[in-house]
Amino acid sequence: MHRYLQLIIVGSLITALPALAQDKDRPFPPSGEIQIPSGAAVDRMLDSNTVPPPDKEFSPNDAKAIQQMDQRAKRIDQEVMKGICTGC
């Protein structure tokens, strides 16, 4: 019985330690409180020029947009490979 209790304790420690490691790196608000902006504040933020315009790079047609994204991904992969491997 004592051995089963030890196995349960060790098992729970093994599962709890990764979760504890993730929590310590998370930034906390300075005051410990979360402030939710009012509706008027959200409207002011949306009306200001701080919000970038929507991306017009891809077609509104889904099939064409997927093709454009695939081409862009290949282009980015080629650029990355040039930066990583000069003899490729």
C-alpha cells in the first residue's frame, strides 16, 4: 500500500512540474488587475489610425487565395534557405 502511495505522489509531481514551469514565465499586469476598456474607448481605438488596414495581398476567392498563400510560402522558404545554406 505504501508503494502505491509513493507511485501516485511521483506521478502527480511528474505531471504538475511542466505546468508550473510554464506559469512562472507569464507576464502579469503591474497592478494585478485586468482593465477592460469601455465601449467608447474601443470605438475611439477603432476610429483612430492605429489599426492597420486589412491585408489586400490575397484574393477574396478562397481557391485563388490558397494558391497565392502557397506561392508566398514557397518564396519565403527559398529566402530562408538562402540565408541558412549559402551552397544550396
